[in-house]
Amino acid sequence: MKRKFMMKSNKSLFSNLGWLFASLLTFHSIHNATAENWIQKADMPIPRLFFSVATTDSQLYTIGGMLAEPVDFVDAYDPDQDKWVEKARLPAARAGVVTCVVNGKIYAIGGWSAQSPALGSVEEYNPTTDTWTKKTDMPTPRSFFTATHVAGKIYAIGGVAQNVGPVLPNVEEYDPATDTWTEKTDMPTPRSGMAAVSIDGKIYLMGGVPAVQGPVLATVQEYDPSSDTWTEKTDMPTPRTALALGVVDGRIYAAGGTPVVQGPGLTTVEIYEPASDTWTEGPEMLTARVFLGVGTVANKIYAVGGVAEGLGPAILPNVEQFAPGGLSVAALHRFLTAWGKIKKTD
């Protein structure tokens, strides 16, 4: 009898502990309901189109861009303070500039000016001294290209040399240590308007267009700088151009863009797992947009600026933050539903 009594008591105890845990989980969710959602942050001080975003030293920088004409503005966002601060301007105004960070320095590459539809200009920004230094030009002047870095080197990929095209397949590697450029194997699919990030020594290139007027692609290709080779990967669920990418915990977050050239922006966020070559749906941004910028600071993704549709007319100041990995209300609901089923079988 004693043994039977103890077994019944333990079952009741575990059941009560389970409901206590579920209650605590509910309390946690109430206080962290936005953990898997986007939240609004301080607006950009000067909204503009065709700017670039770079992150270093826990700061997010917006560089260059365009209003009525190309601008040289540089602003830094401090996520801890939720404030923006003006920084030293670019040596020359540029729109469509692309930035990469290597060893704490920001490299502003390419784009266009009022005098040229495509530039090869490279300038290095030192956040410590708030100064810019001229570097060796990129061999192929271009705009609407993308760039990312691997092992201390920057890879400039695709784009256009003229506003009307053609779209370029070129890949060029920049070594900041020697201030030199090297030609690499062309992309399998020439593209502009795409986005790229690097994970574990590989570059992932997503979306874009093979011609100035489309069609918009869902194409994903992986570039291995160590072997200078390209590999086809699983397409994005949603074809997009003028999108932006962020990386947290080895996952790529593809945000915004448009499925139609000069079409409406999307709130869409899709998550790519390079290890399994698979896609899942992510939480949508609060604001639909195209030509946005994305930066990652302290494992939080920041979606910055852009336009609602095509090339305007309204340029968005919106900054939104997303913290992947938090407990969502949906996840809590799934947990409590599963726990309720377990309770019924007790």
C-alpha cells in the first residue's frame, strides 16, 4: 500500500510541477511578447535612397545615398541608446555605394555620382578617428552590385556599369592589407540588385535580376573563395530584388525587397539554413519596403530605411529591430497545447 501511495503522490507532484512550469512560461511570454516580433526604433535622421549599412564596434552606420542627387551623409546608430549621431562625411557624394567591414574599418565601394553612372572608388573609414582614406579603385566601375568579406578579403560581385545595363558577371577580390584587387571566377548567373553575406568561409548570393528590367530571381548560389568555385543552392521561396540580408547564429535572414522590378516592397522575411540548404518562414517586418539596408548588432537584426514602392516617392525613415531566438507567443501556444494533451493522458 505504501508503494502504491508513493507512486500516486509522485504523479500528482510531477503534474503540478508541470503546470507550475507552464505558468512560469506564460509569465515569461507576457513580459517578452515581442521577442520574436519586430519592434520600432528611432528613425533615421536623414532618410534617403540607395544608401549602405555597415556595422562595427556595436554601432550601425548609414553611408551615402541619394535625395534629389547623390549625398555624402554618414550617420551612426547606437542600439543601446537608440540614438543617431552624425559622422564625418564621405570624401565624395555617392549613391548605390556598397560597404564592407574588415578589421574594424569600413570600406565604401562603387556606386554612382552626378558625374558618372558607375564608380570604382574605394574609401576606408576609421571609426576610431572618424576619418576617411582613399584606396585603390575597383577594376570594374559599377553600381547595383553587392559585396561581402571572407577571411579579411572583400568580394565585389555583379552589378551594372550603366543604368541601362548590361548586367555584369564580374567577381573581384580586394585585399585591404595590400590595397590590391584580383579578378575571380565570374558568377554563373550575371545579376544586379541581389544581396550577399558570408558564413563559415562561404558567400551566399540571393535574388536580383539578370537584366535591368527583370525577371526577378529567387536564385541562391554559394561561392567558395578557397576554391574559387560556385554551387547552386535551394531557391528562395519568394523571388526578390533590392532585398537585404542579415546573419544571426549561422542563419541568413532575407528581408524585404520586391518581386517585380520597381514594384511594391514586401514585409517578407525568410530564413535560410546553409547547413541543411533549407528555407523557413520568418516573422514579417512592420513596414513593407524595397531598397532597405540591414545590419546586425549583438545578435539583433536592424532593418533600416528604404521605400514603399519602386523608387519612391516617399523615402522611409523607419528602423525596426528583430531579436531571433526569443520565445514567441505562437511557440508558447504550441507548448501549452502539447502539454494539455499530455495532461489528458495522465
